[in-house]
Amino acid sequence: MLDKDIITQLEGIFANLETSFTFVVNGVADRKETRDMVEFARDFASSSPALETKEVDTPTEENAPVLELWKDGKPTGVSFCGIPNGHEFTSLILAVLNAAGQGKNLPDDALRRRIEHLQGPVELFTFVSLTCTNCPDVVQALNIIALINPAFTNKTIDGAVTPEMVKTYNIQSVPTVYANGELLHVGRSDLGELVSKLEERFGSAEEPGADDGSARGFDAIVVGGGPAGAAAAIYLARKGLQTAVVAGRIGGQVKDTTDIENLISVPLTTGTALAADLRKHLEAYDITILDNRRIKECKLDGFPKTVTTDSRETFAAPILVIATGASWRRLGIPGEEQYVGRGVAFCTHCDAPFYAGKRVAVVGGGNSGIEAAIDLAGIASHVDVFEFLDTLKADEVLQKKLATFDNVDIHLSSAVSEVEGNGSKVTGIKVKDRVSNEEKHYDVDGVFVQIGLTPNSVPFSEQLKVNRAGEIITDRSGRTEVPGVYAAGDVTDVPYKQIVIAMGEGAKAALSAVDDRMRGLTPD
């Protein structure tokens, strides 16, 4: 089942395991799926004397084999329905390491306290696809919660092996998370956001985080961990400033990108790989990384600047670089929010397989929209592309590639006005022709929204100047109108939202901050 080279790699990964673990495989023994799961578990366990397998010939409620992770003879609360191959292979590796108290993805003390104080019992189950690039982050985060708080369990369910459950729960997007049988979350996320959602839904035993009102001080704080934020932090650290990065996740939106071919000197990489490289580069310096956090409040006037997070921590510094990036823009029309995860989607790489042989719509004619249409054209029965303007904005090479498909229709000057459904899933959309003002109905099973980005500037927009799009206005050196506050990357009004540009803008903002400090414009 597992290649010898992979087992050799696992031997190195698990070389320091001192705790005994058991992979308990549940399922009907005479089924091929169960035998395959047993073979997989045995191969995996052969990589370390600390690992063993156990078979239990008991039917599962999912009607598919389930692998449970036990530690020292007791369940950890982590399990996988379906063989965790593909992107979830890493999730299994990390589950073992995290259960042993190892792994760089473990939360810091502040977030750990929040997890420990979550109220239960809560049974989580997460639908995934083994080809989904966003699913592992969610699975790994929920596994950590289950490992830290014994009132929680998390079962990762491969939708491909549980078609009846997919139908019952009307799963049309992954990852989809249920908590005690009720929908909790759909789409990409991180540990901090998921903890916040669980706090809101189930409560916390006590107020999380510090309660003395004190602020932790630094020379500089960078808010955001994407290309701009990472570049700013590295340049600040190289100049000798004690620097902290406060971010939801290191890599930011880069992690949602598949192939990256325009990062100069790197012919090809992936978003996941680049995000990992950004973290590795940050860790090469004395930079304090405070990820899995979101900014709730900030004070930008005077010195020092302060930011308060959803973990109720406050950080202070005379220099603040804002590099919070941007998020996928929503249509803001009736039905959109209601049917997110039930026909409204944003990631073709994650959700396209659910629309095999079905008719879908793509809203947006830029690069992301046409790339999505190309991906879907090879899977769906028909693809309708709707562009608000009278011409497509995508690169010519992408338009030519899309033209090779005969199951794609392009509709220009078209404004999607409503997402329609039957209460459980999308059934169609309404579209207004901007030339004739005629409104038409299109029968579609899915709607992929690809209309660009909106800047993540809300926590700062009342204290800084922003343009009509919500972008923070900066000068050519990355300075804002407030002394000591700088901004870089997609959150700003700098044109051309590209990774390489964001990196340069982050470096420029940091150098401007250092220059102002040397000239006495900001205090030490």
C-alpha cells in the first residue's frame, strides 16, 4: 500500500516517538475497503516500534472503514473515515506527532488556554476531498482541538467513500464541518478562526487570554503574515528591531493558490510550498510569530501603537506595519450567503469534483474566473461565464485556452442579481443584461464566485485614510498619514496585486520605518 521510500521517510519523522500509539481499524473485515485500510495502517505503523495496529470487526455508522488513533491504550478523539491519503496523509502524520506533543503547528500558550476552556462535549466531523488543498488546514486544526480538549472529538470523512452521507448532508463544498450534527463551518479556515466559532457556539469556561490589561512590547509589529508581512518583518529584524508578526496564518492568501509561475527566479512553486518557505525564512530570524490571531481593536494615534487580538492579548510598539492583504470578494446579492457550501463556492480546486456532469456558472471574467472556467470545463457538463463588463479581463493566453472547450458559454455585460435555491441547494441564478435590461433565469447546480478581492482594512479604516475600495492610502514609501504607521501589499492602494510586488512593498515599508526611526520621527 505504501511505497518503501515513504516508509523510510516516516521512520525518520517518528524516530523520536516515546509514546505508544495504536491505529484501531473499525469496519467489516470481508470488505475490500476495510482490508485496504488495514494494509495501509500496517504499512504506516511499520515505520516505528511505537506504532501498532488493531482490527475491530464492527460495522461503522458511516458504512466505511474508520481508523482511530489511540494513545497509551486510550482514544485520542481523532479518527479518519476512509484512507487518509492525498493531502490528508500529512494530517495523519501530524495527528501522531501532535498527540506526542511534537510538531511546529502546535498552538502557543494563549491559544492553548482558549482550547482548554472550550465547553463540550462536542462531536466534530469534517467532510473532505483528498484533492482539496484547503482541507488539511481545517482537519489539522480540529485534530489539535480534539487532542488538547478531551471534551472534543474530530472525525475526518472522505466524501468519496461515503456517498450516502454526502447526499444526506447535501455536501457540495469542502471542507465542511459539523458540530454535534449542526453545520459549523464551510471553506478554508485556520485554528484561530475555528476556536472563535466554537467559543461562540458552545461557550468558554472562562475569559480567554490575559486579564491584567498589560501590553507586550516590541520595537515593531507587523500585522499580517503573507508575502508583504513576511518581507517587512524580515527587513525589520535584519535592522536589529525586536519584531513580532501578528497574523491569522503565515502565508495569507498565498496558501489558497495552487501553481505559482511568476515569482521571479522561481519558475514554479505552489502556494503551500511558498507559505512554508515564508515561515522558514521568518524563523531564521529572532522574530516572534503570533499566528492564529485576528485583530479586534487597535490604537494608532500617539506612541506606542497597540493592537488587541481575539485571544484578548494586547501588543504594543512604536512602529506598526499593516500587511493584512485581501479576501475573496462576495457578490452581496440575495441567496449568496444562504447557499455558501450548498452550491455557492469560491475554490474550484476544492469543490469542482462535486459538480461532475452538472451545469455550473462562473461569475467573473478576470484571470481567476477564466482559470476556474477552464478547470470546470473538463468536469462539468456545461459552464456559463458571466462578466459584468463588456469584455473579458483575463490574459489572452487564458482566453485562448478557454476557447478550446465547446461546453462553455461567455455572457458579457451581465450582472448576476440573485442566487436561487430550494432551501437545501442552488437551483439557478438570475442575471440582468446590462445592455437590454432584460433579466433571465439560468438553471445551474453551482455558482463559483471569482470577482476579485476586497482589502482586509476594516480594523484600521476609521483611523487611517482609505479609498472607495477600502484600500489604505500610502505614499510611495509605504507611509500612511499617521506617523509610525506603515502599510504594504494588497491592503493598500498600490496597483497590481501580485506576490512579487507585495514582497517589494513590504520591504519598502520596513525600510521607511527604519529610516524614520533613525531620524527620530518615531521613538526607540
